[in-house]
Amino acid sequence: MADNAKLIVEGKTYEFPVLVGSEGEKAIDISNLRSETGYITLDNGYGNTGSCQSSITFIDGDKGILRYRGIPIEELSEKSFFTETAYLLMYGELPSEGKLKSFSERLNKSSLIHEDMLHFFTGYPKGAHPMAILTSVVASLSAFYPVKDTLDPEDEEIIIANLMSQIRTIAAFSYKKSIGEPVVYPSNKLKFVENFLNMMFASPVKDYSLDPDVVKALDMFFLLSADHEQNCSTSTVRMAGSSLANIYSVIGAGICALWGKLHGGANQEVIEMLEHLRDTRTSPTAFVDAIKNNKGKLMGFGHRVYKNFDPRAKIIKGLCHSLLKKPGLNDPTFEIALKLEEIALKDDYFLSRKLYPNVDFYSGLILKAAGFPINMFTVLFAIGRVPGWLAHWREMRHDKHTRISRPRQVYQGPTRRAYVPIQDRK
Ligand code: ACO
């Protein structure tokens, strides 16, 4: 334990314990700050605030390090696969062969959604964004699979399998409805990613032929998306979960937060940006200049935590190079992305602000090559992120320090004043 931190307020000195994490990060534990000093902290966007202690994911944004349960993301992306990594995140250890087998069986057993839920999909207007459908259908799972207040380990297993498996079915059904095709049911004969691709792209009149390179690329995308410690959507999951709301609504809240274009919605924005450049034949240099002059955002660039490079972006860029080489999958927008990156990484505007490509800069290209329409990109991110959300939800539920999340504020509104009757108002 390091020394205490001293705070001098109005001439009085207070001491607060310093906590040191397993990778050496230091934090001042201010749990008693308000009760001892009468002060609170103000930290817009929470850039300096630790909301919990966690053992799931470690990020060192300055060195570009990302590890799930201690294992580097580079090693997982090379040696593991999505469902195994999901198990690692949620249960803390890589599964034995037997445990992985029973986990996969559980996922298969849970893949069907209640048949009555199919009515939901017909109620949405044509062209509804699949994220709008996903948020509401996932939240409504609790109507079909009621959640007890007190959960035993078996209940948790059921919830985990339901959410991981059913979000995939719901995502594929949303897509099928949006294009006016009948849904394709999941099949226990197929593995997680293959099953999803088949539900998306097979039809009653046409089989879908699985391309192992596409299966691998999508699996890798899910694995790289699986967790990222206290990001916006995961913090939302922890916040909503701290009220002991049912887990299906809690994950629905996480999906809503993910949708925003500064977060998971960025992968859609990136492809729209690249296609705009392609269609209008705008030069990447002119585009970057316009962003600098108008203080706009180069989508897929920048990160709250990574101030060096996003290790996920490196992996997925490598995957783009190999996947987009395949006959029929070549995509000119990849060249535009490479050019944009090259220009931005030589430009002082981006360098001085430590803006580097994030995972979303290249992920959309992989998803597009796999045949997904752009409006499904954030849905795919949500499927990948479910294990991370569930890992944090479990960790929080089993942490004896968990309290309902309830930040304070510094009030800046009017001080006390009298009610003015309507006839006397200006
Ligand atoms: N392009 C151009 N300038 C940028 C970008 C960008 N992508 N991102 C940040 N900046 C600039 C800001 O304008 C600001 O400039 P200033 O100091 O002159 O005002 C400076 O860099 C700091 O930016 P902030 O917005 O304060 O950084 P913050 O940590 O709050 O935001 C975020 C991080 C949201 C990711 C931001 O970089 C961004 O909007 N990027 C584009 C959207 C994106 O790709 N999101 C995906 C993130 S990864 C994920 O969620 C999976």
C-alpha cells in the first residue's frame, strides 16, 4: 500500500488511502471525501474517476496494451476464438475441454427465442434501424424469461446462455424482417458464428455457403469487441444493474448506449464517410483539412483511453489486408482508409492530440466484406460486447462493495425564488 494522499481544504489537512492496482495504477480512495470534508469531486466525462475495482480487463492506453483476464489481446486473437474468450471474460479462466463443450451446448440449447416474440418484428416500420429493434426486443426478453430477485449460480448460467445466444437470433431475425424475407431458425449443427451467418444469409430457397475466411474474420471481430473495461456502454450496464433492474433491461440499456456514433455507432459512420469520399471523389487530403478547419471529427480516430495506438485496430487492419485480397472482396474504400490514416498520422493536428485509428476505423470494412449491410454494423458490435457486459454485471453483483450508482452534482441553477402566478409572468 502506498502512502496516503493529503488534501488541504480551507487550511485543514485530510488524508485519503491510496490504492494500487495489480498493474501498478494508483487511485486515491475518496469514498469518505464528502462525509469528512463536505466537498465532492467534479470530473466531466469521468476521465479521472474509477467507478469500481475490476479484475476483468486491463488497458494501458499510453502503451497500447489490452488484456482480457491478463491475456494479451494479440495472443487471444491468434490462438483463441469468440466463445472461448467469452467464457474467459465471464468466468475468469480459460475453460477446460469439458467446460467449453457444455458451454457450447448451453448456447445451442438457448438459441431459439420464444415463438410469440416473432410478432414483435412485424410491428416495426419498414426501414427501422436494426439497433432500434435490438434494444427493445432484448429488453423485452424479461417478459418471456422472468428473472428472480435472488439469483443462484444456475440462474446466472441460464441468463448468460440466453443473452449470448438469443441476441444473435434477434439480430438475424431483425435483418430478415427488414428485407422482407422469412426468418431462418438457428441450427444446433452449426457453431456460434457459422450459425449466425446462416441465419443472416440463408433463405428457404437458397443455402448459404460458409466461407471459412469470413467465419474467421467475424469471429475475430466479435472477440476484439468482447470487452473494453469501463467504456460508455459497460458503465451504463453497471449503472443500470446497480439498481438491481432485471438483466435483460440492463443489457438493453447497454445496447442503447453503444448505439451512439461516438461509441459503437462509429463503425457505421466510418464506412459512410469512406463511401462519401469514394462517391464524391473527394481527395483524402482535402477531407482531412476540412475536418481540421471545421473542428469536425475523423470518424474511427481518437479514443478516450488509447493515446498511442489501439491494439485492436492493428489486428483488424491486418485482417483487412488478408481478407480484402480474396477474389471478389476487394474494396476501394480500404485504399481510402489507408490514405486517410497515412495523412492523419503525419499531421500535427492529430499527433498533438494523440489521435490514432481506433478499432472502428477498420472493422466496418471487414463487416462489409462479410456481406453485412452498414446498418447492421453496430448490431454486430453489440453481439460481440455481450460477454463483456455480462462479465461486469456478474462481477458487480458478487462485489460486496457494490452500492446503487448515484453520482452527485454541482448545482448551478437559480437559488431559492418564489412561484410567480401565470398572470404576473412577463
Ligand atoms: N477527429 C478530429 N479531431 C478529434 C477527434 C477525431 N476523431 N477526436 C477527438 N478530436 C479532437 C477534439 O476535437 C479535441 O480537440 P481540441 O482539444 O482542439 O478541442 C481533442 O481532439 C480531444 O478530443 P475529445 O473529444 O475531448 O476526446 P474524448 O476523449 O472526449 O473523446 C472520442 C474520445 C469520443 C472517441 C473522440 O475521439 C471521437 O469522437 N472520435 C470519433 C468517434 C469514434 O471513432 N468513436 C469510436 C471510439 S472507439 C469505441 O467506442 C469502440
